[in-house]
Amino acid sequence: MVRKSKCLDNLDSSDSSIPLKERVFLKLNKYPNIKTEDLCKLLNIRYYDYRNTIYTYKSEWKKSKQKDRQRLKALSCHAVRYFGYALKSIERELAVKIGWRGTKARNRMLVWRDKRRLGRIEWFETGRINCWVRKPASLGKMKQLLANAFFATGLVFDINVFNEWSEGFRLKGFHLVLDTGEVLPYAKISCLKDEVGVVAVIGDDSHRMGLELQVVLPDFRERQEQLQQLTLQVLDSNNEQIRQFSSIMKQTIDALNGSAAQKVGSSGSVSGNPFMV
């Protein structure tokens, strides 16, 4: 008959039937900063006879704790996606002929699947572009994906235009998974999805032992950024019109002052010229 081993949390460290290594681990879990000499007193063993053994066990215990911390700190990131908007000069009809694939969706979305397995791009009729980057994701990999889909295919010819356009893409969302090492019950917390854009999921089928944080930029934040960009564009255009108007007014006043000066030189005097500076 096979005897089941007891859980370390339920063992009594004073029980001499328990192996010394397990007894040392029990005491160290309770007193992690205890000295070796004091630990030997708690275990009722002679310090000079067991000090080397206790040193070895303490070293093993510390390494096991470090591995646990590293396991908790290790995060995996996937489902990284960026978004932006297509240039008005890019033609969707031409894209289908050079590698983009049409879909049967009602929004007539075009899809680009990268041959280098960097990810995929979704291009909608509204001009919105979604970039799904394969892990390990990075900003450079997203730009390379755009370059393969738009610059290498000839949809965008000017490299300066492409660089300026690709800088405008923003991070839309990603998923972070923390592996806890234990099977967790399923639970989903989505009360902060609309306000903050964060959903916490544990114990789902894809990550039974993980805590997953699904982070996404809320739609209202995206609309606010679009409104802010439109406002800045309107202000820039108004400032340009104001500068042009000021330049025209200055030229007009200079011309009137020049004609007034000529009259003064010819008649010798002038009275009440409102444009004299």
C-alpha cells in the first residue's frame, strides 16, 4: 500500500519522523531571516554537527524562492494591435491587384497577411487600419508590417511620406498573462471595460493557470483624440489665414505710406495722413 505524503503546511517541524530537509524548509517559511545557529536550536540539533547541512538546505530554500518570484514576474504578451487611418491618395482597388485579399464581410474589409509572419492588417472602407502584430510584438515590427503591405507593394512611393504616416499609428490594445502555476477557477471582471478599458480574466480555456489582463483603448478616448486632432488642424489653417491676411494688410499699408511720401515730396507738405508711421 502506497502511503500518501503529507502537505508541508500541515506538518509539525518538531516531529523527528519528518526528514530534516523538510523540517528546515518549514522553519524557514515561518522565519525566513533566522540565523543558522538559532535554526539548529529550534530543530533541537547540534550546531557544530549540522551547520554545513543547514547551510546547504538554506541555499536550496533561497533558490526555490527565487524561482517562484521569477515565475510570478514572467509575463507573456499577445494580441497586440495598433490602429491608424489610410492616406487619401491610396487606392483600395489597386491594393486588391497586388496582394491584398477581399473578404465577404459587409464592411468590405481588405486583409493583408504578411508572408514573413509578422502579423496581419485589416483595412476598412472608412479608412481605418488595424495592425495585429505577432508576439513578441514591438513598434518596429508594426512599422515593418506596414512597410511590407504599403511601401513594398507600391501603394506609397515616397519614403518620407510613409515614415510620417506610420508615426501616426497608436497602440489600441494588448493582452498580458501572468502564470501562477496553479489551476484557477474561471472568473471574468469587466466592470472597468468602458471606463478604463481593462478586463481581468482568470482560469479561461486558453490560460487555465494564468491571470489575463485584456487592455484596450476605450472608444470614447479614441473619439476624443480624433476630435483633438481635427481641432488642431482647424487652428493651424486659421493661423495660416490670419498670417496671410496680416501680410496683405502690411503690404497695403506700406504701399499707401509710399504713395503718401511721394505726395509730400512733390507738394512739400501734407496734412492729416492717417497712414503715416
